[in-house]
Amino acid sequence: MDTILSILNATLREAIAPNTAAVAIAVIGLNIHFGFTGLLNIGQAGYMLLGAYGMAISITYDIPLLFAVLIGFVVSFVFSLILGLPTLKLRGDYLAIVTISAAEIVRYSGRLAAFEDFTGGSQGIFGKDYQGPFISLSFLGSGRLTLLEFNYTDVADGARWVQVLGLIALIGAIVGAVLLLKSLKSSGGAVLAPTSSTVRSALVAAALVLGAILTVVVPAYADRDTATDIFSRVVAFVIFTSIVLAVLFGGQAAYAAWKTSKGRKAVLAGALIIFAVLAIFFTFPKTYDRTGVDGWWVRMIAWFIVGLSCAVVFLLVRSPWGRLLRGVREDEDAMRSLGKNVFAIKMQALIIGGMFGSLGGMVYVLTGTVQADSMGRSLTFFAYTALLLGGAATIFGPVLGTIIFFSARILIREASGAYIPDAIMTNSQTEQFSYVVVGVGLMLLVIFRPQGILGNKRELRFNV
Amino acid sequence: MLLAPLALLMGAPPANAVVLCLAQADQTGCVTGTVGNRANPVEGVDVTLLDADGVEVDSLTTEADGKFSFQVTEAGDYFVSVGELPDGLEVRPPAERFQGPDGSILVTVALGGSVSPDLNVRSVDFDAGGDSFGDQIIQSIAQGLRLGLLLALASVGLSLIYGTTGLSNFAHAEQVTLGGMVAYGLCNVAGINLWVGIVLTTLICGFSGFLQDFVMWKPLRKRGLGLTQMMIVTIGLSLAAQYAFQFFVGASQQKVVVRNFDVVELGPIRLTGMSFVAMGVALVAIAIVGYVLLYTRVGQATRAVSDNPALAAASGIDVDKIIRMVWVVAAGLAGLGGVFYALVVSNGIRWDTGMQILLLLFAAVTLGGLGTAFGAFVGAIIIGLVVELAGPLGAPGDLKYAVALVILIVLLMVRPQGLLGRAARVG
């Protein structure tokens, strides 16, 4: 039992790691390319690397964080133009070959000794050279924080059975939520009632006020010395307001949905998912520095950006522009006959998806170094696996897929390390074994369930 | 002990003797080093220490151990200048940030410490150092042809697969690695004769192509799986194969055979004898494929399937049989290429050997025109030459691979169908 719990603990650690969030952001970008528009971009890691270089190098030249991030975006914008102009008029394979080649060129150039003054060569740029401005934005205070603060150790002195009970509750909640969602899906899905504009503006106003109050109160609670900075306050305000906004809209939608039987199912499923998350952190509490290089601050921001990206993609693909993307994916000629500029639409999709990629790259390096080889082809392939696992052309598919992908690999590695005797598989071989499983998993996934976990098979005739 | 450095400071050391320099905190610093290296020191070289203004501080002549040592009393920048070296040797230019005036080498001395200048001696004909530029180019062209022919072995198959099935096979590079790995297992581990091993490897790799088509690709075609999905399947296969190689063989480089091959000199060209064999074999293999494609019924049928599978099937060609044959030939050729690549180019095989040339293969195939076997051959030769010539023409390090990819991107802008492709195939 102890082994199982420690394996699950390691799995959870990977699931909430900032790197997982970073890849999730890149996969969200890839979803715009591949899932919604049908562009076969096999160079997403190149976008990540460019974003990371753009930000990190700017900061080492004392450019403020905000502009450094903008520079990262501009670099990826230019990269998209370079990739898109020659290839987007051609068949899909050409984009694939050119993107993978261009990503490799970026990587080779980053490793080059000639650029060592900027990129640090194959050593890379060390984290301490660019992390400072980001960490100083933190309003979480110093010291360490355990999440949840109320956890299994507080019940019956942390006896083993409490943890097991938590695990059982967790599994029960997940199974329940999945069953509910499945029955919902088979009956056509719940329709979200449109909110009236008065309610909407009232909610937004309430969120702004609450966000402002929290901005003042919470840093005081965390007994702050760093949050005096005005930028730190602004960041805090944005984060708090967004969270309050999400809670208010979620609550309002749940209240409206409760009136129908299908809606009740959906609300129940949502409640079970929230309960499952709480159960996870109750059973496997996690302790990190509040701020630090690898603490809660970077985790919070990373996952906050993931949530924000999901919201942006949701709004984008629901718009008329999103329908254009799908139209291009399904039938370019039909779009042309409707007088749409297919080339321009593809280019816009490439640029926007690439920006998510570079944003992912910036988050990816927040806890480590900017090293060219850490963002190579394998990372792009992992991103594809994660995307197809979660479900292409869905909103939450990329996030779910990435979390499951990274935690499943750790699960396989740890489990085969613990239960397969060394004579059959040594410790270093379990690492490779986990990647072999990933590769085979990708193949099986594409063959037998191309729509992934959340996807809709009808939406996924992704042929170029 | 404390007095020793002081004594050295007082009595000026004789210019010709090598004196051990002991740095004393806040008083003295040392510049020490060796001309040559410990195994091959260089005797009788004048070494001069200049201060930041270029004024001589001290000088000495190295003895048999090649060592030199200077003592200074002020911290700061100094330059080490090395006099005439014996014939056949030269000072390798130091890294840019250490370059001082007139070929001297910058050292920054702190008191109480000892520093060594970035001084390296190499023989004049080392690497590209001494050959005339023309000789370098000729040598690079020979290497480029070698690389190109080996790339052609793999890319002809890649192109045939693309032509007949429309699939961009990202796992093709792993077929190349597989060739090297199988040869390593047969020749190095099991100790089979190299030539027998090469033949066996080709057969085994060809069989792996047959097996792949039988187990995976044919059923997937029957399922009607889309080409994009199949392409992602090949990505998964490539990932699984790479880590499977690591799982079974380990992450380090393995040699196919332990012995080294003799170098043959043909004028300015210096290649191992094995290289010439590899080039010959590659040329013969490709010629056979070309002959079969052009002048036999099977070849005609393959080209027919390439042009239009439905029409080919309608006119009585067994498309599945043709595709299976293409897989066998492609995998066999890639395996053969892998063995020779490991023998003569990369000096061993590693799990990612194939992955490193995957993009060159794609560049070659696209350059020649996707799906055209002869285009792939021409493309591979061009890519091979470009990669090898990029070095002497000024592209440092790994950038030589990038040059090939840049050419690919530029070509797609100008002539997307490739050199030998037909415009109708594109878009």
C-alpha cells in the first residue's frame, strides 16, 4: 500500500508541475493549428524555444518583463510568417516538413557556439539570469505552504486508513463524474441557457469589486514584504478578478441549469469533479515554497495561464472566425467558393496557435534553464500525443490530455520500477520503457480512438 | 615555505629556466602553462608575457617538458605571446574573447592565484588547418558524395513509399538505425563476418518492412485510416522504436566492428577504404532499383500505382502486392544504408543516429520532388554535398545541417514540386 501511495504521490507531483502546465499551453496552441484548422505543424517545440529565448534574452538585457514577453510573441509572429508564406498554399505535408525543419534550425542555432553570448550555447541560459523579475511579482509571501492545509494528517493522526479512504472517495468521485458525463453525452448534452446581458454586467461588476477587495486583503493576510510593487498589485488584481469571475459565472450557470434534469446531472458532475480535486489534495497534500523558483507562485501562474488560454480559445472558436477555421479544415475549396481567403485564415491560425506555443515555452523555462535540446522534436511529438489523447478540436482536451500524458508516464515508470525486478528491467530501462509505452500508446490511440477522450468523432476527419 | 616565493621575487629568475611559480595572496599571481600537451610537449619555444599596454614583462624558452611559468605582482590583463614553433606546428587561434593583438592570448591574472592561457598547439595539417582551400573543397566533395549516396539509399525507399501510399513515413529514420543496430548485433556481438553480416542485415531489415506492412499498414489501409492519422502513427512508431533501441542497446554509441579501416589516398582525397566500398555498393543498389523501376513489369506496375492507385487496381495490378514489395525494398535499402552510415560516416550506431538524418532524408525527398525515386536520388546527392561543403565554406558546427534545411525552405518558395516533380502533384 505504501508503494502504491508513493507512486501516486509522484504521479500527482508531475501532474501539477509547472512544466506540465507549460506543455498544456503549447498543446492548446497546437489544437488551434491541428485540431481546429487542420494545419499539420510539427514544429511546436520550435515556437516554444523561440518564445523562451525571446523572453529570457530580453530580460538579460534589462528589458522589463512585460516587454520581454511581448518580444517573445513578436519573435513567434515573425517565425509564423516565415513558415507560412511559402507553405500554406501547398498541400499539408509541406507545412509538416517545413515546420519540423525550421524547429530544428532554431534548435541548432540556439546550440551554436557563435551565439553563445546570447543563447548560452548548448549550456543554455541559466534560470537565475531571467527568473528574477517574474519571481518578484509574487504576492504569495515567503515561507512554505501545504495544499490542502487541512489534509489526511489532521484526521486520526494521519493513519494509513484515512489516506486509503481518501483514495477511495477520489476514485468514486471520478467514476461518478465520468458516468454522469457519459450519460449526458449520449443523450445529446446539456444546453447552456444564454445569460441576459443585465445579469452578465452585474456579475462582471461584482467580480471587479471583489477582485479589488481581495487584492487589498490577501497580500495582507500573506504577511507580505514583496507585494508593495504596483505591478505585483496589478497581477494580483487580474488573477483575483478572473477567479471570482469564473466562480460567479460557474455558479450562475449551475443555478440556471439546475432547473432541468439534464442540467442537474451536469451540475452534479461538476460538483463531483471539484470534490475529486479536493480529495486529491486531501489525500496527497503537496508542500512547496510560497514563492521561490519552484514554488506555488510559478505553479499558480502557470495553471492560471492554462485556464485563461482555455477561455480565450473557447471564445475564439465560438466566434464566426472559429467557424472559418473549421470550414478550412473540412473543405478548403468550399471555403474558397464562398469567397473566403483561405490563405489568410490559415495564416491567422498559424500565428495565434504559435503565440500560445511561445507562451508555453516562456512558462516552460520559468523553473529551469533555456536550453535548446530540452525543446526538441520529442517535445512536439509528446504534444501531439497529449492532444490526441485528450481530444483534438475540444476546449479542455489539450489540458486533460497533457495532464494524463505526463502523469501516466510517471505512473508507468514508477510502477515498473517498483514491481518489475531489476533482472528484467533496470532502473534506467524503466524510463525508456515508459517512452516506448508512450509511442505505442500514440499509435493505438490514433488507430482505435482518434477522437481521444473528449473529442467528437464526427468532428475529427482530420485529413489534409 | 613562506619565504620561498619571496626569494623567487628577489633573485630574478634566469630567463631560460622554468621556475615553479607559487602565488601568494595579495602579492603575486602566476601565469603558467605548457606549450603542446603533457604527452607531446614542445621544446625551445620563446614565450613572452606582455602587460596590458603590450610592454614585455618577462620571457623564457621552454625546455623538454614544454612548461612555462611567469610571476607578476599586479593583477590585471596580460598577454601571452608564443614565438616561432617548430615546423609542422601552429598555435590554434584561441576563443574570440581571449584573442589579443598579434596572435597573443589574453589572460586575466588575480593576485594569489594561477591562470593558464587558452593555448593549444596543433599540427599544421590537422583537420582543415593546413590543406589548401581547393584540396579542402575536393575532400568535402568526396565526403559529400559519400553522404549523399548513403542518404540516397534511404531516401529512395522513403520516396517510393510516399509515391505508392501517400505516406510521409517519419519512422523511416528508425529503419536506418535498425540497420546499424542489427549489424552491431550480428557482427560485433555475435561475431559474424562483416560482409555476411551486411547481407544478413539487409535481408532482416527487408523482412521488417514486410512484417510492418503485413501487421500494420495493410490492415490500416483496409480500415481506411486517413493519411494524416497514418503519419501520426509513424511518429508514434518512431518514438517507440527510438526508446526500444535505448532499452535493448543502451544510450551509448556502439561500433559495428571493432577494427578501424585503412585510409586510402586518392590525390587530395582521403577516405577509408570502406567508404569507397560503401559508395560502390550504394551506387549499384540504386542502379538496380532504377533498372527495375524503368525496365521491368514490376517496376512499371510500381510507377502505375504511384501515378494512380485506383486506375492501377482497375487495370489488374495487385496494388497491395506492389506496396508490400515497396515496403520490403525500402526497409532493406534503409537498413543497408544504416550499416554503411554507421561504418563510414558516424563511426558507430546510436539510438538517435537515424533521427539525426531524418530531416536530411525529408529534405532530399522534397528537394527531388515528393514521390519520385530519381528525384530522391538527385536530392540526396545535393543534400549530401551541401552538408559536407557547408563546413569549409563557413558554416560552423551543426549549422551545416541547418543549411540543408534552409535550402529546402527556399526551394519550396520557388519550386514547390521539387526539382524533378511535376507541378500538378502539388496543392
